[in-house]
Amino acid sequence: MLVLQLAVILVVLLLVGALSLAQSSATFTRVEGRRVSALAEQLGSNPLVRDSLATPESRTGLATLGQGFVTQSRVGTVTFADADEHVRTSTDPSLDDTRIPLPRKAVADGASWSGTLEIGGQRQLVSQVPVFSVAPGHVGEHVGTVMISEAFPSSWERLQGASSYLLTYLGTALAVGLLGSWLLARRIKRQTLGMEPREIAGLAEHREAMLYGIAEGVIALDPQRRITLVNEVARRLLDLPEHSIGMSLADLRIRGRLYDVLAGDQDAPAGDLGDTRGTEASDQHDQVVVRRGRVLVMNRMRVDKDGRHLGTVTTLRDRTALADLEREIGSFRSTTQLLRAQGHEFANQLHTISGLIQIGEYDEVVRYVDAVSRRRHSLDLSVNSRVRDAAVAALLMAKASLAAERRVDLRISEDSALDRLQPEDSADVATVVGNLVDNAIDAASGSAGSWVEIGISHDTTTVRITVRDSGPGVPEAFAAEVFDHGVTTKTGSEGAHGIGLALSRLVCQRRGGEIGFENTADGASFTAQLTVEPVPAVVSP
């Protein structure tokens, strides 16, 4: 930086010097040109010059006059030539017995001329004036030419003549420029942590290579929540425009949980964040956000330097495939729980039958088995008459056993109707129904007379699911984020990770539908809607 600044200063000084030279040259040509022209006119009208040039071979008087004129007027040379341009005498011996240089033919015919000529290999300011005779009988006759010339000063002489203080000014400017450049270079080097421009460029190149070479997304925000850095992976995962750098989260219409994870409580002092470490107070780790059908795991870190808050840096990973796997594992876990509940129910029934047989109450055994069979048949009839999709019907039958174990009455609404679905649609509908029913059973269990009611309606391309329960409803504090991954209203429950409703929303969004809830007088009511493919009609052969 210092070398570049010094180079700029030197270039400026050279330009100033060149301009000074050009100005002094123009001034010399203008001022001295007028003076030389006036002197040539004066000498050309001198009677001695007229008489001497009119007299052939007269030299002595002209030579003496020319030498004295050079001394008195401080000009370079004085030359006298005959009418045929032959030099009769000159203060410059090299011009004797030569022809004066004529810039144009009109001078030979008696015209005056002033300008610059190359004489003797040197550039000179020249004025040529014709001499006319005043002798009787020859008045107005062109008898010769007077030429006065003055050599151009050298560049150094012109630079000295430009101003008596120019060199002082240039030297002072150079000293001030050197001092200022040195101080500026020191300041810049402190601000760049002692790195040279090449090192800064290398650091920037390495940063770009790192940001665009890693598989994770990286996004940085300043304290005003404006994006200062974002790599291609983060821009794609968050669906940001290419010109997003410099835009704020509000400009990009980022709201909800994604806004909370990205921005956090950036402006709160360290003491207000409940963490004595200050800079780590607003850090968040492994936060799960659903964005445009993608499950993102985000880690945010607060950045401070020298006591100043610089913003936050957030990394994000796409865990959509992992969420799908988690959903499948959840289905397996739910199936295991259902099988355990059914096994527990069957074991209780078998224990009852065994006890009745042991005490000899055989008629009571028959009545008990008939009652169990009628209840099972009634449930099968209620489910199968309204739900014709085998997978969803089997799920509801299994959930009934789970509800019975939890002392919750599971009901199918009378207006429910679900036709057979495509296998992929059936799996997604079963996922949403299973998660909503599990959530409702958890909310309703633990109180006398608890119940869960399921309603399913189906037209050609849409399945609408409604699950109501007699629980306490969704707390107002969780109303805005109940469908976010990791949010749960359960307390003290093992394995309560808050994934069921988040996965249900993800399935609904992928299916072009939506999911919502409202608190009712009885408890809570969740409603989900999915788009499904029409089932082709089966044509009998």
C-alpha cells in the first residue's frame, strides 16, 4: 500500500512538473515572441540597415550594429540577408555565406513572419522582417531581410523560471505526501490485522473456496439482521434470491420459527439472556426448522470481537431424508406399542377366562367370551363400514386397543367415509391419522370419561381428517409453534420429542394440503387435509 501511494504521489508530481513546463513554454513563446517581433521591426526600420543592405558588399556596419543589438537587447542572434536570402553577416558565424531558412515563400517576397525554426540543430524562436529601400528612385524596393532569433530555454531552465518557489513547493508536497502515505499505510495495516493485500486476497479466496466447497449451508447476519454472507447451499435450502446479500430478514419475508432461529435475541445484553458467558447466551444448537417441505437442522453462534457484537453465523443441514427415516421408525415404534397394548388386552382376557374356569363358572365363561366377541365385532363393523382402505382401517383397529389400555374411548364419527386409496396415499394418510390419534390419546388420557373422536371424509382428490379429544386443549404459549419440530406440550413423558405434529404437517405440505387446530369447549380439534390420486375403477372381465 505504501509503495502504491508513493507511486501515485510521484506520478502527480511529474504531471505537475509537466504542466508547469508546458505553461512556461507557452508563456515564453507568447511573451518573447512579441518582444522578438518588435525588435526585428525596430531593426528593420533602422536607416543604417537600409543603407547598408542597399549597398552591395557592405558588411562592417551591419556586423557592428548586430553585435551591439545582441548585447543591448539580450537576444540570441541577429542575421542580415540580401534580397536573394543570402546571408551577408550574422552574429552566428555558422550562418555566414549561407541562405537563411525560409518557413514560407512569402517571406522572400517581402512578408513578415514569426514562429519557431530548427537552426543549427537547436529549436529557436524566430522573427523575420523585410527591409525596404528609401533611396530616391528605389523607394519601396525589397533590399534584404532582418532575422532575430532566440533559443528556447532547456526544460530545467523553464522549470526554474516557472516559479521561483516551484521546486520548494514540489519538495514540500513530496515530504507531506510521504508522511501522509506512511501514516495511512500504518492505519490500514492495523485495520487489516497486519496482513498485506496479497494475504487479504488469499484469505478471501480461501474463504470463498471453503464456503462454496462444504456441503452445509452457511448464512451470516449483522446486528441489524441483514445478510452479510450466504453460500449457495444455504441460498438453495432457504430458497433465497441471488441478490439476497445486504437484504434484511424482513425484506425477505422470513418469519416464524425460521426467523427466531436465524435472528434470536441479538440485541439483548449478555446479562439479560440468562447466561454468564455473554457471547454464548444466544447460541442455539441442533434447532429443527421445516422450510418449504425441507427439514433443516440449524446451529447459530453469536459473534463478538473486542467487546463489539458483530452478528451471528448459522450453519444448516438438510435432514429431510433423515426425517423420513424418523417417520418410518416412529411407525415401527407405534406398531410395537399397539402390539404390546393388544397383547396386554388379550392377556387380561385370557386371565379372566382362566380364573372363571378355575372356579367352575363355565356359563360365565361363555357369557364373557360372547361379550368380548360382540364388542370386537361392533368395533370391526363400525370401522370397516366407514373406512374401506385396509391400511387405515387396520391402524384404527390397533389404535382402539391402545386407547382401551389408556382408558380412552376411541370413536369413529358417523359421517366418516374413506374409500380405498393408492398405496402411497394410504401410507401418508395413515401417518397423519396415527400421529393425530396418538397426540389426542396422550392429551385425553388420565381423566374420567375421556374420549377421542375421529372423522374422515374423502372426495375424488382430497382427504380431510378431523381428530377431536376431551383433553385440556393446546396451551396458548404453544399455539404459534405447536407444529414445529421439537415443540411438545408433554411433560415428564419419556420419548416426548415433539415430532408427530411436525411430521404430520410435513406430509400435508408435500401433499399440497394443510393442517391446523382450534381449542374447543371439550378440548382440542385438529384438522388435516391432503391431496390424493383418484383410484382407477376396476372393470370386471
